[in-house]
Amino acid sequence: QVQLVESGGGLVQPGGSLRLSCAASGFSFSSYGMRWYRQAPGKERELVAHISNTGGFTNYVDSVKGRFTISRDNGKNTVYLQMNSLKPEDTAVYFCKVFSLNYWGQGTQVTVSS
């Protein structure tokens, strides 16, 4: 049974950092690219970051370039999103997704506020 479980969200002040984790199980994790999406209240879900199955390629939405880093540990079946220099506009529910497959995590809330 495919399962994606996000964790690491919370409340942080502007300029702070969070590290999100997505623990995967039930499929061949190392065979698939992984993605982080986010959805803020009243807005559509947007792609934040992508990482290839090997971790050799990454891509980011312009608004987070230079601040966020996606990585993965195939030995632990986990993908990460390191979020630095957080801004209030980063506030959203963050979701993990398997690239090319319709598997999503439950989401973890990130709130950036003073």
C-alpha cells in the first residue's frame, strides 16, 4: 500500500527555517522522481520543487530559488525540503507527491508569522 507521510511543519517567524520530511513506503521509491507542492488558503496548489529519482536533478519555482533545497535519501525512502529565509507568503499546506503517479501525502502545515 502506497503511503506518503509529511512531517516537520509548524509555526516559524519570518527569516526562520524549517525542514520538511516525507517518508515513503509501498513502492519502489528510488525509481521515481518526487515533488513538493503547496497550497495556501484561497489559492491553487502549486509545484514548489522537483527532484529526480537519483537526486541528480532538481528544479524550483522562482519564488523559492536560493531559499529552499529539495533532497532525498533513497536508503531511507525519504525526501526532504529544507526551507530557509522563510517569508509570510510561504505559509501553506505542503504536500509530497510521487512524480508521474497519483500518490499524495496528507500535507503538513507551515505558518510563517511574527
